[in-house]
Amino acid sequence: MDGTMKLLQIVAPGQVKWRDVPIPQAGAGEALVKVLGVTTCPHWDLHLMDGVPMFVGAELAYPYTPGQPGHEAMGEVVELGPGITSLAVGTRVAAWRDPGHQRQGCYAQYVPFRTENLIEIPPTLEPQAICPLELAMCVQVSFDQLIRLDAPQGRSIGVSGLGPAGLVAVQMARSYGARQVVGIDPLPARRELAAQLGADVVLAPDAQAFPPGRQSTVALDTAIDCTGVKASIEFLMDRTRGAVAIFGVLREQVLFGPQHWSGGFALLGYGSHNRLAAERALQLVLKGQLDLRPLVTHSLPLSRYREGVELLRSKTAVKVCFLPWDQTA
């Protein structure tokens, strides 16, 4: 395609530019996607805007890759690279896998994607209902690990951290047959939203309200941590009989002590992104068992990116959906 498009670039910590650049072309193995919506990945957005590496030991260089860290996107295929037969022009697609931060990201009006990173979606799905599919795929990876351990079917499952991933996890636990879903978060508004999405019990991470004890009558059968925070993980470990899956990005050492040694307790790290997990998550969406729309509490033009990041920082927003073609000031 000829012409120019709008694209966002983080040029320095706290500084962004809304630029006019040439529309990229679809190369070999690629489809060019007209981006109709892209949701925030709050940790990525906040870390990059603050100049802090997302992962321990990583380094950041600015200006950052144009269009990044946008990756939770949906849109319409407008051009196909040579030899592509798996998709057609006009097909609606969602990104199920982050293509990496060395490629142009989705904070743009058009983005080229490797076709294996795209999944076809019904044309009726609005951006807010499907953009977070990549996040849902990630959470599904952790649930696949728990399912291999015969959980959460018929079990009591705890979810710590009721941000976007935790709210997905609450719904997945319910859809996969959990007997009881316990949501844990310090913010009352997040606990209330989790209750609306299927949590049977919502609690603050309070040792008095939920005393430690892996064999107590209120202990969890299994749990998933969506924070990556040492205190959150150890809170679950001290109250879970079976397994704790760590979904959140881990940045600290976690203490596994004598109190966790007995009873077959397992602490699970994260698995690998895969298309099958994305397909399972998409089926949950299409069956109405996973509703991604409540995660998207705000929708803004992409030109108001800084405003969206501040909504995340204050925890006013759970996720923000940016609309690249909305030019509202």
C-alpha cells in the first residue's frame, strides 16, 4: 500500500511522539493488518514509560522500537505477502502472540505480522471484546499446567492479583469447573469486579482474614499468582495444599520452606506460549465463558496514549483500548 500512517513511538522515558510514517508493506510470510484496536499490557506500558526494564537484567534503549509495546491487537488484513494462502484480504484477525520487541509494534494504524502470529476471528467481535486475546492465551498456558495436575476441576482455586490477568484467571477457573474461586487483591474495586466475573469469595491479602495453614478447612486446593510479587506468592504458598502456578513476571527469590515440603506441594513456573492455548482461549470467548470486555475499562484515541498510561498508573483503568483511527482530540 502507498501513503502514510500514524504511529506512536516512545522516544524517551515519559516522552512519546505521534508520527507520520510510510505505510509498511507485507513481506514474505506476512500480512499487513489495519489495526482497529489495541489494548494496553499495563506492566509493559508503565515500565517503558518509566524507563525501567520489564525483566531483571534487561536493558532499555531509546528511542524505543516504533509502535511498541503495543501487541494486544485486532484488525483487518489489507495486504498479503508473497505466497500467503492461509489468510485472505478482508479477514478479521487478532494477534495471539507478541512478535517480539525488535519489530514494529501495534501502536499504529497499520502493522505487518507474521501470519503464524495471527488467528482468524468473527467479524462481529468489537475490539474491546477480543484485543486482550494474547493475554488470555498467556493465562491459558498456566491453566494448561494446572489441568495436567488434575486441577482446577472440582477444586478450590485462589487467584492472587485481580488485574487483567487475574480477571481472566477467575473466569477460566470457573469455566474449567472449579468448585470455588477465591479472588485476592488489596483494591476493593478489583475485588468487586472479580466477584461480578465469577469469584465466589473475594478477600484482601490479610493474614487475619485468611490465616495461614495448608491443611486448614479454608485452605485452597490450588492457586495462581498473577502478580509476580514475592509477598503474594508466599501468601498463596502458605494457604494452598496442592500447587501454586506463578503467572506474574517473577523478579525476586521466593522462599520454599519446611512448611511447604510435605503433602506433595508444587510450585510451578511459567510455560511456553503456543497457538493451541490461543485457540482454547478463543473458544472460551466464542462460547461466552470468557468475557474480555470488562477488562477494558476505558477506550481512547491512540493519540491520547499518555492519558491512558496515567489511568493505568493510578489504577483507575484496568486496561485501556486505544483506537488508532479515532482522531478525537
